[in-house]
Amino acid sequence: MLRALAVDDERPSLEELLYLLDADPRIGSVEGAGDATEALRRINRALESGPHGPEAIDVVFLDIQMPGLDGLDLARLLTGFARPPLVVFVTAHEDFAVQAFDLKAVDYVLKPVRTERLAEAVRRVVEQRGTTGAAPRIPVHEPDPDHLPVELGGVTRFVAVDDITHVEAQGDYARLHTDKGSHLVRIPLSTLEERWRARGFVRIHRRHLVALRHIGELRLDAGTVSVLVGTEELQVSRRHARELRDLLMRRP
């Protein structure tokens, strides 16, 4: 059973998170802290008591934007500990996801928190911690090959793969670009490259995957190659330039 600490400076959000975590049978105990400084004191006490001590903490569910020491600051401090608890960020802002996973966060949950999304975060903690739990198995559905689920403001939407113009690598994440905006997903660019190769996506750079059908122009300038995707110009690396030219020549 997991021992959790929830950290949020907004009392209603903290109480809601404590309620949801307490209802999960994989969570053996959960306490709350109203700011990162208080959380750090509790984590230090927990580490002093040892991994099996009465104040031990397995995982911290951590808000990001807080006065004084914020969630990212606390997570950075924890990376210097010998046996730090795992970290799950729970925030209303999607903009910090790349930084969060650079800090080895287990998951990044957007507010308002949905029960099933928090349950998935707990599952990831259990999996990484090697702790067995008594929660019922959540059915796993086959992914829809034509759509990709993205989370925005606690709501899951489905982006059509055909609407994606290009994909940009951002650490362990990938940012999907469409004509209507962009979405951050926790999928490596290499995985999307393999999954979508047959759908006309091609790697043009270590950071970019592009849908051939959305390339408007191929540009050559003083030995450099780039493509125009919508209104955005993307550089093509030398190792990918010849393959891209061949594919565009064969494009119907």
C-alpha cells in the first residue's frame, strides 16, 4: 500500500485531492501539506525515519504554482536526495510538462482532476514502485489508429491523425501541431515515427516529424534544405534531405 503526501496551497483543491486519493484502495495513507516548504519538512522527517518508519512517504502529489518555494523547486531539491519519494505533478497548467518530466516525474495530471485520470497516475506509481495493490483492473481498449487522445484542462479530446501537420520532440513528450493549435502528449517522437510511417509521416530532423501531405514547399538555400508546412518553415537535416526529396518526387 502506498503512503502519499498531497501538496497544494489552495485548500479546496487539496481537500479534493485528499478525498480522491483516500478513496483509492492502493493508497494506504495520505496526508496534506499547504505549501512546498511544509512538504519538504515532512519529507525530511520521513527520510530520517527510514523507508519503513511511521512517517515514510512513497509518493508526493504536487501542485506547481505555489507562493515561495514552488512545485518544480521542490522536485529539483528531491533529485538530490538519496531515497526521494516519487513525484506526480497535479496542476492546472500544461506548460510545465517538459520541465516536470526532465525532473523524472512519474506523471503529470491536469486539473480539474478526474477520478480515472488520477487512478492511472496511481497505477504508474505502483508500477514504478513495485508495490502490489488491490485496485480492480481498468479495462484497456485498443487504440484508435485514426485519432490520438490529448488532455486539455482535465478534458480528453481526440485529435485526428490526418489533421496533424507536424510533430516536435520536447524531451519525453511530443507536441502535435495542427492548423488549429498544438497539443502536448507523453509519447516519444521515435514511437510516433514508427507508428505513423505508413500514414505518410517522415522524419526530417531529430526534432521534427512531418506529414508529407502537409508540405507546401521544399526550399534550397545555400546548401540548406527546409520545408514549408502551413506558414512554418522547418529545417531538414542533411541525413534526411535526400530521402525527403525522393519521397516528395514520388508523391501523387
